[in-house]
Amino acid sequence: QSVVTQEPSLTVSPGGTVTLTCGSSTGAVTSGHYPYWFQQKPGQVPRTLIYDAENKHSWTPARFSGSLIGGKAALTLSGAQPEDEADYYCLLFYNGLAVFGGGTKLTVL
Amino acid sequence: EVHLLESGGGLVQPGGSLRLSCTASGFTFIDYGMTWVRQTPGKGLEWVSSMSGKTDTTYYADSVKGRFTISRDNSRNTLFLQMNNLRVEDTAVYHCMKGGWGNVLDFWGQGTLVTVDS
């Protein structure tokens, strides 16, 4: 059973930059895992921010970017806003199944 | 505008069955894979199952394999999840999503709550 790991919590100052990471127990995360990033604010349905590691949807704020760094998928938030405080989940695809990470609770403080 | 509406959730005893539906609009349903994701109240997300659009290939999480069946009726733009032999740990909000396996996962439905309790 593949395990996807994320930082349980991170804090960023308003206007600051933070990077969330997503690792795999099977080894390096690659484009072949088609990494996704989702944002969920309290009481809301998740929304998709990033797909295929680095691609944004039309609704994804420009301050969010995705990449592959050091064998992990990464979500970088540049210029954090108070409304970015949320839970962030990554999703990786494996052969015949998909696995979510445990989520990162991002605090903007 | 894409819209996904889940239904069929409710309270069921352990060992019981439920059938969830997800009615889709705003896109050409037959062209897209579809996915079920669940979220235990106050906890994280868990991928449950996906079905590709054109080949109807199905995929399941190990936790539901052999108990849940994903299917679709393209004439009614509807995705289903038949859940049998339900367990307490299946209690969650079940969301359908547009996309998966060949299509980008983009839109989420609001979800339907399934509670498994005696």
C-alpha cells in the first residue's frame, strides 16, 4: 500500500512564501504520478488547484504554483493572503489506484 | 457550467447496502472519467473509485475492493456507487468528481453523507 506524506501543519506570515511538499513511500514523485493539489477551507467542498504537477485551473490564483522538487511534488504559495488559510491535500496516481496525502493545515499568521 | 449532484446517502446498519448516485450536467458526460472520493467528518480525503469515460475501466481502493461497485448510465448522465457489506469505517461524506484516468480531475459535487451505525 503506497503512502503519501505531507507536512501536518505549516505557518506562513501574510505576504510571505511557503512550500508544501508531497512525498511517496515508493520513491521519488515524478510526472508519472500526475500530482494534484486541492484546497479545502473550513465548511467548504475541496477545490482543485493544481494538476499534473504544475498546471493550474482557470480559478487557481496566480500566487499558487506547483512543481517537482527533490523527488517530491511541491505547492508554493508566494504572497500569502489570509484567505489562503486552509487544508491542502495532494493526490498521486499509481498503477491502478490513487492515494491522497494526509493533508497540510496551513495557517496564515 | 458543470454541476454534480450526489444523492442516496443515509443511515444504514453494518452489513447493509446503499446506492449513491451522481447526476452530472454542463459537460459531455460520456467523454469523461468520473471519480468517487470520501471524507470522514473532520478528517482527510480518501480516493474510493474511478471509472474511465470511454473504456469503462474501473479502479478501486483496496479498502472497498470487492464491496463497492462503480458504474455509469451515460444516457442519464449519472454515475453510481453500489456499496455492499458496509462497515462503520465507511462512514463519510461521499463526493463525486469529474475526471480521473485520462481526464483532469476538476469539479467536485457537494457530497452525500453515509452513516454506518447500529
